[in-house]
Amino acid sequence: MASAGSTYRLRCSLVGHELDVRGLSPALFPSGGFVSVSRDRTARLWAPDGPNSRFTEMHCMSGHSNFVSSVCIIPPNEIYPRGLIATGGNDHNICIFTLDTTAPLYVLKGHKNTVCSLSSGKFGTLLSGSWDTTAKVWLNDKCMMTLQGHTAAVWAVKILPEQGLMLTGSADKTIKLWKAGRCERTFTGHQDCVRGLAILSDTEFLSCANDASIRRWQILGECLQIYYGHTNYIYSISVFPHGEDFVTTGEDRSLRIWKRGECVQIIRLPAQSVWSCCVLDNGDIVVGASDGIIRVFTESLECTASAEEIEAFENELSQATIDTKSSDLGDINADDLPGREHLKEPGTREGQTRLIKDNGKVEAYQWSVSERRWIKIGEVVGSSGATQRTSGKVLFEGKEYDYVFTIDVNENGPSYKLPYNITDDPWLTAYNFLQKNDLNAMFLDQVAKFIIDNTKGQMLGNTDTEFSDPFTGSGRYVPGSSSGSDAALSRDPFTGAGRYVPGSASDVVALSGVDPFTGRGAYQSTDTKAENIYFPKKEAVTFDQANPSQILGKLKELNGSAPEEQKLTEDDLILLEKILFVTCNTAAETPAAHQFQTLWKAINWPEDIVFPALDILRLSIRHPSVNDNFCSEEDSIRFSSHLLKFLSPNGKQANQLLALRTLCNCFVSQAGQRLMMSQRDTIMSHAIELRFGSSKNIHIALATLTLNYAVWLRKVNNIEAKAQCLSVISTVMEVVQDLEAIFRLLVALGTLISDDTNAVQLAKSLGVDSQIKKYASVSEPAKVSECCKFVLDLL
């Protein structure tokens, strides 16, 4: 690679695609090659002919029935040692190709609209973004999880180097950071659709958007810097290998090269939309544009195109037409422009634009610092006069203006940009311009008069901007517009006495030397090589311990404070006592329908006094007839919705705990199992919100609920449901500290991934292995470290 201070020049132009080149990605094989995708429905693999020459098309891949919009490379694995190529299309599909075939190896279906962005990660994971407002995580040929949260198209996705972290950028103007499938943070700041993302390091990334700005972000949420330079939508951003420098392309016909935070070179192209770019390992830059041609630019003098090729490129560029409505040239009055003699004066900075009038035509030239000459970049259309209709709106530093004038204060000094809207005061604008650029106040009258003279005839009112994003259809960016711990339970929460405490420590037995779940003497740790007695767990774990007399005593005590219409009669209390006796003992008697009605009445008490009734429900739901009654198809939605009300993060801890334990106990019978599996998404999304509380008993109940889901998901072939469960395990494990809760999460993890290579790969991609390593050194209880080591062996 050439020195950092050198200039990029054309290496070659590649013809092959018949329509716009929408996506580019460096290839791992062949070395130095790349893949392109196009609106012509094809993907093409290009390989360098040699170190100093052109590229050859190795083969053309077809498989999409509509435009191909995105591409990425899936890293090599044992089965595919040269990796795979993934392409996303307007047909809603993702095609996976090997490097040797022109037809897809397999097709991923699941998105409901265009797949416009792809990114690959470790262990074969693939992240896709779509116009359907979602991103999806894929492993091999299966969708593992769907990331939902954006309100508009997801235009950009990236998997961060740290396992489990993913980024999505959207037309809703936000960027979201995802960990284990859950949104951890939302980044706001862009004023229009986010179109591209690029990773700088484990802690920083870049974004570009339709607001013509680039932002540098810290992963914790802070925007570190904003870069301006483009004058229209920015479509693509790519980072140089092993550095913080980057390149961007956009709707202003330019490739821009940024080094040390500054735009050091602007390369204009003879196409309006420069859709895509990528940087090869040797530092060469590949760009794809709306004219269907791929162009490669290099710093290496040895690789630079021949003089004839460069002349042909410049001739093509000079013949392009520039519409002032979508350019950065501002308002133009051809009568006021100088002639060709103006080009005898050298420019003052890279990319400086100068307009001249030659034979009645307006021509645009750009100054090249490295070549010390003006290069014609096209002929300007719509320049007969500086009217609102012909000048359109111009973006400057990410904002729209009716005009952006170029002001030369003196012959030899630099030029300055003066943005102006017809609603502005010309004198105030002139004053602010002079202040901003530290210019002498003596120019105030001259600058204000210049503004007035060049905006004559302008009327206030709605402007006719007409320009829209060629793909989203949305209008250009208009600034300001819119597109739209509680203490753990240690005593009776009401009386303060220690007679009945739902969820007290005596309710959870976690002693070393006993069965790790029931507390009974079925398990004893030894110093010999441990046998895996922990997972896969085959039956649900339930909460069985209770003191029925204390529960009934509290129920009767609180019945006195119940609303009159909800008070229980003596007969009701007898019925509840009977159902509690039947379900807590091995009695052959079956509870009757009127007992179920009484229990339903009791669990609808006000939240301040309902906890003893919930405790009766927690114990009763283990009985097959009670389980069938409350969890049957007819009543299941009403029952589950009622329980979920108690899982509000702002609710009473006693109610949260008992509702979680009731849900865990639902798994003992078939009716409850069907209910828990059918309502899995809703139940887990509510339950996981309780992870931030301070009660270790709630954490243990939450971990047990996750474990019970793992037990039943092991019995069904639903990889997306397993992915959700793995995500919950990872998310909860980040917060909880109680070792009993951690142990149950480890058992859940081991149960999910046992004998399932897809689940193992997904767990790795979520970074679970690095997350749990610290528990391998826990000395007490020994079951935590032993179980952790067994899980790590699988990973």
C-alpha cells in the first residue's frame, strides 16, 4: 500500500453489470478479489488478473427474481473452507452461494420485503436488514431470531467484533444496539434515514445518512464527532483495514476519502448515484454506481490505469450533466459567470469547484491538488437564472438552503460558503457569515448587497423541492421536520411479623449435598471426576414447599380488608381450605367446579392483599384438574393475562414472585404446557423485565421459568424459540448475581444446547461462552462450577 499522503487514481473500469451496482464486498477467495451485486438480478465474483492489472469476472451468480440489493461474505468453516457468498434481494430472499457455482446452495426465506443489508459474524451467523422494519439473525439455513423495534426500513446492519453485539440503522433515523437479541441502546442524532454503518473497533463505529452527515459513535451512546462534506444523501461507508480512515459515496456523484477526520480527496464519477463502496486489503477502493460500471481506484502508481484509460474516464466525466437541483453548486446565473480564463488561476483546496461559461454552456471544474490542475466534472443544466424553481434546495453541513453562495473575499484568499434561505434577513445572514469566518466587518454592506442582488424576485412560501430518494421515495432532509431497588422480602410486607412470608428463604433450599433443585438427598458432590448429573434436564422444576396453615391464616386475616363485594364467605374459606388440602396431599379427591370459581374470585382481590390467594393458586395449579380448568383453551388467555398483570416491574414483589412461581408450576400438566408454549413470547417478554429487581427469590423464579422453557423446547424442533430462550438466558445472566439463579440458568443453557449443533453455534455467536467462564471458578456451591464446566465443554 502506498504512503498515506498519496492520491487515489483510477486503476480500472469494469463493465459487466447491465444496471446499477447496488452492493460490494471484499472476497476472502480469491485474494484481492470482490463480489458485486446489481439491479440486473445478478451477483458477480471478480478476481485480480495480477498485482498491477485489471480484474476478471470469475463467474456470474443468479437466483433472485428481482433486483439484488446487498451482499456479504460468510467466513470459511470446515464444510466450506473458502467461505460462502450471501446476497439479499427485492424478492425478499437471501441467496447463499459457494464460490464455485452460479446457482444458490440454499435460499433463506422469512423477510416480508426487500433485504437491503447483510453482515456476517463468527460461527456462521448472518444478520440481515429489510424494508419490513426488522432484522433477522440466521445460522446456516435457519432463522434464529427476529430483531423488532424499528418503525421503518432497516437499511444498515453490522455485527460487532464482540460476540453477541449487533447494530441496525433505520429510516426511522435511529441506530439500535442489540445484545443477545434484545435492544440495549438506541442512538439518536441523525436527521434522516440512516443508510450505512462501519465498525472502527470494539468500542466505536461510524454511520452515514440521508442528512448528508457522517457520525462517529462510542458504543456506550455518545456521539464523538460529526463529519460534513457530502451535499446529498450518503449511501455507503467503508473503513480502511487496520485504521480509522474511511471512504463514503453518495447521491452527489462523489467518492470521498477521509483521513484523520478530514476529507482529503474527492473523486467525481460520471453517474448521479454512487451506491456502494468497499476497501480491499491492499487499500484499493471499489465503487459501484447507477451507470452499472464498477470502478477501482488505487494509490499505487504501478497499478494506475494507462494514460488512455484515464483520459477516457475524464472525457466521460466531462460529458456528464449536473442538475443544480441535486448538486452542491447552489444557485447559478449564467450571465454572471466568467469565461475559460478563470481556469488559469489555481485552486486553493482539494475538490474546490469552479464554474465557467464557454460558448453559452455552463461547465463545472474541480481542482486536484495532487495534479495541480482543473478537471472538468460536467456541464450544468438548469442554470439560466437563479430562480427558486431552477436552483432547488441545496444541502450544506447537513441542512437545506435555498442558496449556497461561494464568496471570494479577495483574489488570492480562500473561498467561503454562504448558505441562505429566502426567509432569512440578508443583513443578519451577512453579519453571521463574517463573524463565523473571522472576516472584517467592513465587508458587511458588500455581502448583504450581494445576497439581495442575487435573490431578487424571490417570494416567501412553499418551495418546490421535487427531489426524492430514488428508492425510499422520501423527500430530502428538512431540519426540524418529523416523519413521523426495592428491598428483598424479609418479612410479611403488611404486618411485619415473621409468621407467613411468601418467598422467604425457607421457601428455596439450595444446600450443597442435596438434590440441586428439590433439596432432598438425591445428590452428593465428591472429589472424584464429576459426572454430569445436571443436564439435560428432562422434567420441569416446580415450587412445592409451603405451610398451608400460615397461608390460610393470612388469607382469613386479609379477607376483612377486602372490598365488600369481593369478601369471601365462611363457605368460600372452607372451599379454599379444602382445595389447598387436596392439592398439597396425595388425596384421591378431585376439586369441584365451585371451588375453582372461589379461587378465581380470591385471585382477583386488590393487589395489596391478593398474595395469599396467589400462593394457594401456585400450589393448586400442580393438580391435574386445577391445571386443566385454568389452562384449558377456553380459559387460558384470561388466566395468563391475569397472571401477567402481576409481572409489572412497578408491582408488588410478593405478587411478582408468586405469579412467576405459578407459571413455573403450570408446566406439570399437559394443559399448562400447551398454554406456556403458546404464550411463550408474551410471557417471557413480561418476565424478563423483572431481572433488574433486587430480590434474589424473584431472580431464582425467573431462572426456573427459563429452565422449564428449556426443558420443553428440547422436546420440540423450534430453533427460533430456542434462540429466544438463549437470548433470555444471556440477558438475565448479565444482571443477576445470586448463585442459585445462575446455577439454574446454566442448567437451562446446558439443556438447550445438548445434542443440538445449531444451538451450540448460536450460543457461541451470542458470546455466552465468554459470559459464563467466570462461574467455572466458583468454590461454593460446587454445583455452579461443575455445571459451568460441563456447559463450557459443549461450547
